[in-house]
Amino acid sequence: MRFDYDIIVIGGGHAGCEAAAAAARLGAETLLITMDMTKYAGMSCNPAVGGVAKGQIVREIDALGGQMGIITDQSTIQFRMLNRSKGAAMWSPRAQCDKSLFSALWRKNLENTPHLRLWQDTVNKLIISEKEGRREVAGVVTRLGVEFRAKSVILTAGTFLGGLMHVGRNSAEGGRAGDSASHGLTEQLVELGFEAGRMKTGTPVRIDFRSLNPEKFERQDGDENPSKFSFLRRIRPVEKQKPCYLVYTSQQVHDTLRTGFDDSPLFQGLIKGIGPRYCPSIEDKLRTFADKDFHQLFLEPEGWDTNEYYLNGFSSSLPWQVQCAALEQIEGFEGIEIYRPGYAIEYDYFPPTQLYHSLETKLIDNLYFAGQVNGTTGYEEAAAQGLMAGINATRKGRGEAPVVLSRDEAYIGVLIDDLVTKGVDEPYRMFTSRAEYRILLRQDNADQRLTPIGRKIGLVDDERWADFEQKKSLSELLNFYIHKHGVAPHEISAYLKSVNSAELSQKRKIADVLIRNNVTILGLSEHLPELKRFIESHNIDEEVIEQVEIAVKYSGYIEREKSIAEKLRRMEEITIPDHFDYTKIGSITIEARQKLSRIKPKTIGQASRIPGVSPADINVLLILFGR
């Protein structure tokens, strides 16, 4: 039995699983400690992965060599590409998953990863030592009294630290339904000087689908030709899909829900944590949008072989009796039977401005935080942080520089920079609007942006690299073809008419025609036999075609964003000394001095994104550092 490791990961959620898998695959001797080995990467809330901006994150995780995309594809029961009616920068993959299969596949993955060991227990204490005047983590102590030593520790405790669940005026300790809370770590970290706070999230009722009448619902099927998350060629899209359903509340439902407001822990001050503004509970919706007569809800399956369904949009902490009475008044829900009511949960988090971009804490060396302990929400945001923490903890142990993705390289870069630079005042969720370079950070090109980085650091294996090089070669080949070969007006006049596009007046390159709205490579190929033969003879698949098509259609916007990003990148190259004393700069505002002293930005670029630091303050710093 081994008790000494390179890296210990605390928590087996989405962040912990990615962190442990990444560290072990990079060769670090890794130990993953979790309370329950049957619930790895548990989908405590909606059993779905992806969505707007979140889907881009999952594709980035996959491109870097992470596991979430593969496991999602293997457990998908419905796939949809959201925002197809909008520009390509907004397209976002989303998959409904079999949550039991998702967790089982993660366990199989972890159990068969070399250099990774698993231990079922709860960590309630960190071992801290001092070296050359700096405190550093040296291991952990579990509730069973077992002591494990390590060079680095990654904390990914999710909602379990001080977890408290609420249903009406009843509350109970727990990290989620059926699991106990964790105590000891928050108290120790606060004693060590960390700032801690409380956040709140919630989850809706789980329903026995056999008790419903689906004929009264609006059916919502997956895509006719579903795509997938992973860039690996051997991973195939889902073939059979399961439908979801749209249902609606009514004024009668709202009136019933309001009868429970006097016992609402949210409204009566029993909940102290900060909740997510963008994903409110149903009672919060009724208060905020009092003029609305109905709200849309999504009835979503939790797996292939279960009758359990998730009612997306009906998160609630109202008394269970009120929840049931209101649900019975939804059309098609008259005979409803539930497995468990919705509940709210409060938990401890640590403001992420206490971290470096590597996700290492500033106060304790070799201690990393990832996931909801950093004030984020969502499986995807947690997994991304876990992946980067696992990478960086391993690299630091080898004396290598951390991997820090920039804001124009990845949504993951935007996520981490927002956390450590701006902090959070509510549970953080990624949106496309948070990224300045959305056209560069598309879901289709995540492999182009990040797979070379994953290969360089050793996380992208030979299979993935071969797939990447083949796809890159085919993309370049197709791109060259459409820019070299021309098309005469008579060849595609019928096609252009069919897509409401003006006819050509003279011969043009295929790429010039492709720029037009509604014109596609596959559409052109049906009227250009040589183009069709070229695609078929080189076995160019739809993913390659789509990537080339998007790059051509958005080429002007892409080049413009690249130019802007390059100008701003120059400020990222101007570094600030680690222990610079901002209090001595009288020419910047007091607020700027306070914020800069607390966050300690590494570069002028990071300093420019701190709320409260003005352009005038940045100009002073630029002059001060010789630019």
C-alpha cells in the first residue's frame, strides 16, 4: 500500500476526475480521494453536458487531451447543436446523457489509468509545512485517520464543504441528496488566512415518467444528423436518440407556488449563500417576472433504462407539499408521482482572486483549487479547471512553467482569467458574451487552437495526434481546391436560385461564391461533379467540410479579431514584479492601489481587466515599467 504520491486530488466530481486523469496520464503518481466511488463525475443536477459556451469548453477539454468529451459521446441519449440559426461563433453542442452510464464510464476510465490510485474516504485536514519562509502543502489526513503525503494537492470538493440542503423550513447537512457534507477543510483554510464565503445552487424535482401523459407535451427530438464532442475519429455520434419534452406552467400553477412563499428558505432569510442569477429557482422567477403568465419547462430523461426524468426550469426549495400541488396543475402532470422534490444547497467557496492563473493558491505553495470551490457552477467549467490544475500541478512538480491559456486561445483561458482577475459575486457561468474573441474561439476549431498545445505538454497521445494531422491535411487540401478552382455562372445558376442568391455575372473562384449566405460546400458539390469527386476520393468528412466552410465565410472577421488580439497581447508581455508595492504610486487611484495590491496581477494586460483599475491607471503603469 502506497502512502506517498506526487499529487493528491480531493473530490471525485467533474473537476477532480479531469485533474486526476490528466496528472496520471502525464506520468505523475496520483491519488484520487472521494467519498463514494460509485458516483464519479456525478450529475447532481441536469444530466446534460454542453450548451451555449459550455459546449465550446468541452470541445476544448477534448482538444487538449481531456476525457469529458469522449465520455459524453459514449453516454449520449440526445444531441443538439444549439444556435444553428445564428453565426458559427454561437454554435454550441449539447448532449443529454445517461447519468448512470456517464459515471460508470468515468470509473472505468480512472480505474484503468496508469499511475492513478483511488481511495474512498473524506479528507478533513491538510498537512502544511514551511520551507524557506513559505508555507506549502505536504499531504492530507482523512476522516479514517489515514495520512497521505504528496508534493501537490488539488482541492475539488464541489458543494460538499459545509453543504446544507433546504426544502421549505427543513434543512439537513449534505453535499447533495444522499451524500454527507464535509467539514474541517474550510475551517483550517480560514485559519491559514484564506477568505471564504457561501454560495447557493438548487435542483428541481425528479419525476416518474410513467405517471405523466406525454401526449399533452410538445416533443423535442435531437438533431437528425447528430454531431459529437470528441475530435477522435473512432468516437462515433449517437445513433439512437431519446426525446425530451416542452411543458408550461400556468397562472394556476403560479398561484399554488405562491402559497409556499411564507415557508420559502430563500425568501425568509434561511439561505445566506449567493445564488445564480441566470438560473433562478421557480419561486425566484415568479417574484422577478411577476407579469409573466407562464414559464417554459424542459422534461428531460436521466438515462436509457430509467423512468426518472428531470424537470429543467423548476428548481425549487419550497416545501415539498407545495411543489407537488403545483406540479399536479401542469397539463399532463395530473397523476404525477415523484422520486424526490427539488431542494436548494448552500456550500463554502473561496474567492478565486486568491489564486494564480495556474490555479495554485497564493497563500500555500503547491495547493490548487478547481471547480465550485472557486465560485463557479456547471460541470463544464469545473472539468476545465480540473484539467488545468492537474496539468499545472504536474508541471510544477517537474520544475516546468505552468500552462496558461490566453483569452484569445480558449474559453478556458477566459474562464480562468475572469476568476483570478475579476473574482465572483455570484456563481460564475460561462457565456459567449464573456469572450472578446468569439469568432476565434469557435467549437469547430478547438482542435486547431489547442491540440498542438496538448501534444507539446504530453497529454495528446499518438492516436489523437494522428487524427489531428489527418484532419489538418484534409482541411488544407480542400481549402486549396476551392481557392484554386473556378466555377462558371451556368454551372450553379439553379443552385444559387434555390438558396435565394443572385446569379454570377462571370466566372468566380469557388471560395468567392462560398462567402455568400446560404451557400455551402455540400450544396455546391451537388452541381459541381468535379468538386464532389474530389471530396469523395479524399474521404473528406462533414466535420472537415464544416471547418473549412466556416473559415472561408468568416475570414474577414477572423483576421480582424486576430489583429485586435495581437495588439492586446503586447500588454500581456509586459510583466510586473511579484512583490511590487502599489501603495507607493500616488498617481493612481486609491481603489486601483487596493485592487492591484490584493490581486497582484502578473502582467499589465491582467491589470487592465481588474474592475476598478481605469485606463488612466494603466497608462501610469505603462510609463512606470518603461513602455
